[in-house]
Amino acid sequence: MSASSNGVNRSRPGPSASGLPRSIFVQDEDPRRDAREAVDAVLSDGFMAAISILLVPIIVLPFFVTLPAAVANAFQVGDIVIILVFVVEYGSKLYLALDRRAFVRSPWHLLDLAVIVLSFVSYLPILGLHGTGSVILLLRLLRLPRVFAVAGRATGIGVTPSTESTGPPPPPPEPILRQLDPGHLLEPREISWAELEQHLATSEVEWIDLSRLSESALVRLSAAIRVPIHHFRYDQLDDIWPHFSRLESAVLLFLQSGEIRYPSTSREFYTIARRGAILVLRGPKVITVTPEGVDAIDRVRATFDVPTTDAENFRARVVEGVLEAMLQNYRGLLADVELEIAQIGRAPRSRLPKDFLARVYELQKAISRLAANIGHFRELLSRFATGRVTVEGEEAGAKERFESLADEVSYLSDLASDASESVGTIIDIYVNQSSFETNRVLKILAVITAVTLIPATLGSVLGIDGPYDFVLWQITLIIVFGMVFVTYVFLKLGWLRS
């Protein structure tokens, strides 16, 4: 496995500019996005199309039908209101646009601006454009393109040709095929597909690593080693990885590595990207199938302390090395996760972002998936430790080494479970504090309501004719005394304490 898949993110970012961990705070690259989405939702193209259609009778009918004065005035008010809606829509969307220059240059928005300007021209008193003359008729009729413009936007009709590329898709990456044998552990050799088939036909002990395989390459590999193609779909990961499978022609170990990915935009979350790796034991051959960016040979080769080894225990040492590399990967991932949780626990509540709960929840889901993967890996190692699965050429101490790996994975599994529970505790504390603060606000509102109820009630009573006459200072004294007493009662009950 490569250094990046070792679980230790070499480029791990430090705290953000706010001092908070990068998993829960990412600087919003588009601070106007929420407001823009709200405006787009309210003043949507469908809504504006409906408003624009109302212009048709308002503009056309007065030139063909003599309307009553009340109807004509209503039409004029409606015309002005619709124009103001156009102005609000254009102005707000222009202000909130991500690229204002591109917004203004858009053909649809140029048409919107022209209609708005012409609409205001017809209402300028300095021009004296009133009545139903030819000039005012032309200006009013020029607003009708607004109906077609908004309707075109609402239905997705464009005024410019599509600029999407229609060229052929990029070719798949070239696969990497490498071979190692017991006599050349430090010198992997690249081979071709023809050489791979020749190697598979021999009885020599060797390790073949295949990476960056496209769909057609996987089909070719499946036919070469007589393993069904669905076993090599390592990009379609599920929650049962890692696991073990035994076929007539081979033994397959489905392994999984991971890599921490920090959010780079405000809409991304802290995730643990999972990448599958398959180890195939077929006769004297050890075959690893890994995705791009996962280098099995470099990681396992470092466990060999000599440039050569015996052919008898070569397969066992390769399997041990692959499993040890996976263990190191999980160890690095958990170290990063524990550090992230510690930083989140120290973060002051007053500086937490508004989407804190969503971000921590996504973090907990990632940790829970990691804990499940480690649990499956523990079960896989237990098969080797108990002898239920053996590798040809195991040395006398191989079982003890597998037991040691299984014990460490069990410890890591406990750490992953504790980490998930720690995040759950953080979520519970945050929710409880939020509930407490909400209750405190409600109590304060109740106190304010009770205090203000006294002068309101007294005022309504004094408004009714009765046998008692009060002067202003008496009313004031009663109100002040009542308000002070009610405040004292709530203070004693603890409703006003911080």
C-alpha cells in the first residue's frame, strides 16, 4: 500500500482560520449561496413566468376594449406591481450572482434588463407618454418578450447553442502489471499481458500485482485465472468487506484500505474513502488486484529484511506482509480519527458552525463504517490465527504472528467502537445544551409575558366603568408593585438564573 493508503495523511491540514478542526469548519467559498438559493426558490422561473403571463391582458386589452375606470386603474396598478417584481427579481439575483459580469451578459438577463428599462420609460412623466398613442403602444408591447423570455427559462429553452463537448470519452488508464519472485524481492519487473499468461501457466512461486485495471482488463484477468468477474469489482464496495472466499481454483481475500479526506468546500464532509484490494492465492501464485494509488508491492516489500527468501515460505510471507500493511492502514486511520475527536471536544461551543450537528453526524457515520470494516478484518485474521485458513509454506512461527495481528486488530476494533461512542456523546451533549438554551429562552419569554400581563390587565379593567376612581400615581404604584412581585417570584423559582 502506498504512503497515502497507510492511513496517515501526510498532508493533513491543521486547524482552519477559525481555530476549529477542518472536519467541522470549512470557510464558505460562496457566502451568498444561501440567500441566492432562497431568492431562486421564491422568485423561481416558474413563478416569474406566471407573473409575466398576467402582463398579456394588462397590456393588450386596453387597446381593444374600453374598460371601466375602476378596471383600468386596477390594470395600471397591476402593471406597476409586476414591473416592481421584475426589478426586485433582477436586482436581487444580480447582487447575489456568483459571477455578476456573466449574469449581466447572459442573453436572457439582457432581455430582462431591456424590458425593465422600457417599462420605466413609459412611466416617466417628463416624456409625457400617456394614453394609447403609437409610442406608448410600442413601449407597452415591447414588454411582451418578457413573457417568452421567462417562459423559455422556465422550460429550459436556450438561446445559445450548447457548449458541451461531444468528443469521445477519455481512454481508460493503462494497467500496471508487475512480478516478483523469491529471488528478486527488491526488484519488481513490469510484464505484459502475454507474459502474465505465460507466468500463470508455470508452477513457479511468484507474486503478481495488477493495478489500474479497466473493465475490459478485469474481464481478461478473470478469464486468465478462472475466477468469476464479479469477484474483481472492488470499486463496488459493501459493508461485508473485508472477507474471505474459497473457490475451486483459488482462495480470495477481499481487503480494504482507507484514506482520510478533509472537506475542501462547505458542502463536503469529513470522510474515510474506502478502496478495495483483492488477494488471490492460486496454486503457487500470489496475485494482488489493487486500485490506482494503492501500491501493494512497495508496502509489503519493506517487510522483507533480505533481498531474497525461500520459495517454500514466499507465499506465507507475502500474505503476512499484505495483512500487516492493512493493519498499519487501520492504525493510522484511527490515530487521525482520535486526534480529530479530541480537537472537536475542545472546540468552544460559541464558535461552532451552524451545520455542526450535520458535520459531526457525518463523522460518526464514517467512524461507524470504519469500525465495521475493522471488525470484519478481525474475523478474517482469526481464521488464520486458528488455522481454519492456512497458507502453503507457513513457517513454524506463522500462527503466532497471525495471532499477534489478530490481537492488535481486536484492540483497534475496540478503539473504533470507543471513537464512535465518543462522537455520539458529543452529539448528545450538543443536543442537550441546545435544548437547555431553548428552554431558558422560553422561560424568559414566559417571565416577560407574565410581567407585561399586569399593566395590560389593569388597563383593560380601568377602561370599564366601575365604582372605583384611581389617580395616575395610584395606578403606577399598583403596576410597579405587581411587576416587581411577579419578577421576584420567578427569580426565586430560578427561571432568571444563568
